[in-house]
Amino acid sequence: MQYQRWDDFLIAEHEMIERAMAVLKSCLDNMDETMAKPVQMVRALDFLLEFGDKVHNRKEEEYLFPLMQERGIPVQGGPLGVMLQEHEMERNLLQNMITKAPSLAELPAEEVARYRQEGYDYLRVRAEHIWKENDVLYPMGRQVLLDEDNQKLLDAFVGINRETYGDQADRHFEEMVTEVEKVLKEKKGLIHNLSYEQIEGIMETLPFEVTFVDAEDTVAYFNRLDKEKLFPRTRSVIGRKVTKCHPEKSVDMVSEIVEGFKNGTRDKAEFWIDFRGDKVLIRYFPVRNEQGEYLGVLEVTQAIGDIQKITGEKRLLD
């Protein structure tokens, strides 16, 4: 994937690292099963060392951090020094775990417990490290780095990838982390962390209206139930075919959009209209599962008149 900014490049790599971290956590949580068959844990550890450290951390240590130092961010006694210390800590924990992994089943129970704790220690350090970089260090870098620094960093990052795995490096990294995840039973997503009540609350709090039409073209859900809506809908719409929910003159266009989503020739459709003294944006998106199978259509409707008037900046503390 082509990135326009150095920080987007590194944050995308953080997301891949976090996917491998989720696998490692699952292996540590199910240690008896992992001891009997440590292959998946070893794959996760290898990815975290070979990609997370030798590729990702190298980009920061050889290019980003020195450039930030040139622009006035100190190493000794400053945030860059902390990041370097944490890189070394992560590296040591990973190397130690990789060395011991093949003989886990032969270790005494207390050493297995210590090994497991080292794994949790690594996950804690790495998770906090990623947060510090995403939310503190990279914003700091955006403030001090010059426009020409951005392209310099992007070229250097691509160069490291190419040097490591050639022109197909991006695809190779994705294949690596997918292989790590292959037999992971736990979902990669985060939705399982939420209760039904929390999900319902989130959907009702969204500052726009959403409607979901399932793969059979039947209306299955809409938010803001019993609340004021731009386009009023009541429970009676649930179970109706989507073509029965639109004016006759627009049915052919709706059918064409849905068919495009199903056959993969469309990835969105957008319209905007003047309505009740406001500008209303209406967007349609295909919904697919991780295997790319079509699940339905999400309609998002939002009044954007006030958004269009926004100028300048208003920061969090203003």
C-alpha cells in the first residue's frame, strides 16, 4: 500500500504487530495447549522479532529518531531515549522466549509460569510502547519535521522493506501475519469486548442514521429507534425488501447499486440533497466478512450543513 505520510506508514505497521500480539496472548492464555504444540506461538514470536523489531523498529532507530533529534527532540533524558530503551527491552524478551519455546514441555512448572509471565510482560511493554508512539511521539514528530522530511522518511521506509523482502515486501508481510493468525480461534476484531447493551448504546449515540439491509435485500436494522430522524422510520420497515422502501422512480437505481455491491464492481455510492433547510449526505457501503463474502448494505445518512461551515481549527482544550 502507498502511504502519503511517514506516520501513517508506521501506524499501519503497528496494527500488523498488534495482530501478532493477539495471537501470542491467546497462546499464553492457553498455555497447556501451547506447550503441547508451540508452533503457532513460535510463529508469533518470530514475526514480532523479524518484522516488529528488525524491520519496523529499524525504521525508527535508523531514520525517524535521528531526524527528530536533528529537529530538536533530545535523546538523552528525552522521549527518544525512552523509546530506544523499550526497543531493547522488547528485543531481549522476544529473543529469550524464542530460545526457550521449543523445550517448554520439558521445563518445570515454575519455569513455565515464569516464561508465561515474561510473555505478558512483553505484551504490556509493547502495547504501552505503541500507544506512546501513536499518541505522543508521532504527533511530536509531526510538529517538528519539515515537509521535505516526509518524503525522505517514506523513501527510507520503502527501501528497508525492499532490502528485506524485495518489491513484494508488503504482500509478504501480510502473508506472514496471516499465517501467524491462521489457526487462532479467537476473533481478531474487538467487538467481543463489548456487551449487547454497550453496542446498542454506541449505535444509538452515533451522530448519524444507519440502516442495514441484509444479503437477501431485506431491511434488518436501523438506529435511533423512537427518536427524531431525518427520514422517519418505524418498526414496520423491518423485514421489508429494500426496493419497497424507496420511491418507485429510484428503485432501478437502488437495485443497480446493490447488484454492484454484490458482484464487487462498486465499493460505495454517495448522494447529497437539500432537505428541510439543510444539506443531507446519503452514503451506501457494502458489508463483507473477513472472507470477503457479501453480508449486506449499510446506509449512512447525515445532515452536514453545520459541518460544511467549519473553518480553521478548534482543538480539544479550546
